[in-house]
Amino acid sequence: MKKTTNFDSKIKAYSTMALCIAGAGVANAQIVYTDVNPDVVLTANADSIIIDFNADLTNDYVIKRFDWSGNPANTAVIMPPALGNAAMGTMGTTIPYLSALAAGAAIDGTVTTWIVNDGSSPQLAKMGLASVYSGVNYGNFGDGLDHYIGCKFLIGTNTHYGWIRVNTPLGGATGTVYDYAYNSTPDAPITAGQLAVGINNTPEIQSNIYSFNKNVHVNFSTPIDGKISVYNNIGELILTEEINGMKKLINLSSQASGIYMIRVESLSGSFTKKVNL
């Protein structure tokens, strides 16, 4: 069992670089990303993690393990949003159930499936990821796969969009929270899993990327013709190298220890992978 606190998650937060796209008007935008490291696993009743997207000491959401009526046989992983905040989902018979988003799904003002905790019902503060009640499974997250929660929340009076990546096994009796991010520009969109403005982070390439002794090892299942870029934990571009084949070794011995983003771009697709140097 692993629990976290506001402070635990805040010290792991950092912002990726603001990528400028000519004519797109996003020069001052950025995706603010928080890695929950180590991952938080919710296993016992009332285990929880606070999601504070912008580290302002305001709890935007809480993801928790919950036993209905105190019965361990009737379990759920739920997300109570702060008053006025919302998440993508649909209303069930008793509580809302959140949409299990795939990487790249749109999270913005065009979405019509927002469930808002407007204070009109205590059930709106029990948005379910997955649950088991009287032996019946409910919810969209209980398949043992990683999915994203689409979030719409307030910073002051401004609306922001973000995502939380989670995993719940069959039945939803436990849950794991990996990371989360939001667009710091009010009303600006984000896609599920997006790490930087203007970049599609949907993985289309089968890869294995890891670091060892300040070297980043990049391996692909098929030959890749493209480029690999490395960003540090404040979004600065460290280097860019071409790749033509199935393997690449990137020497970062001159760089400080910390978290780096490895960006792969090719005709086959593009994605970003986080490594700890």
C-alpha cells in the first residue's frame, strides 16, 4: 500500500517547454506535467492521492479507494472533484462513471460529456472509475489497462483542461495513479497523454527506451527513419540526433542527473518517453 500527500506530489512537478508554432499563437503556453514517482497504488479502504494540478495547495481532485457501506466486498476506485470541477463521463444509475480515454483523445471545450460537481448532489463527488457491487462489475476503467481521465477544473475563475493517467484491474478493487498534466493557458485544449504544446504524443511505434550509466538506450521493433530529441526537466532542448535503424545509443554523460524527455519523430508516428538519468 502506498499513500501520498500534497507535498509528496508537488516536489515531483515540472513544466515541459513552451513550443512555438508559427502563427498558432501558443508561444506563452505550456503543458505542466507531474510525475507521481513512485506510482501510488490504492489498495485499502480510504487510500487516496490528492491531485493538485498547479501546486497551489488547492485540492483539485482526490482519487481514492472506497468501500460502499463499509463492506470490503463492495469496492470502488472513485474521484471526488472539488466543487465546480468536472471530469469526462456519463451518469450511471447512482453515480457518474468516468470515461476511460485512450492516448490522444481530445480534452477541451468541444466535449459534451462533462460531469460537473456543482454541489447539487453528494453523488457528483463520487465519480467512479470502476467498482464491484453485489458481485457485479461497473465502470469503464476495470480492465487492467492504462487509461486517462479527462479533467476540466478552475484556477481562480479560469477554466483549464488536463488529464490523469490511471490503471485499475478487473473489478476495480485497487487502482494505480501514474502521472498527470494540464494546459496552463486558460480554455486551451490538451489531449490525453500530451506532454508539450503542439505535439501529438500518441505512441505509434513499438519501442523500449531506458537509461543506464547516463546513456539512453533506444530500441525499436522495426527500423525507424527519423530523429530523436532530448529535453531536460525545464523543457530545454539538449540535443537532436538522426536515427536510421532499430537501435540508438545517446550519451548524456555531460548532463546532470534528473528527469529527461526523449522525443521520437518519424513517418511511422511520434511520441515522448520520460527517463530518469
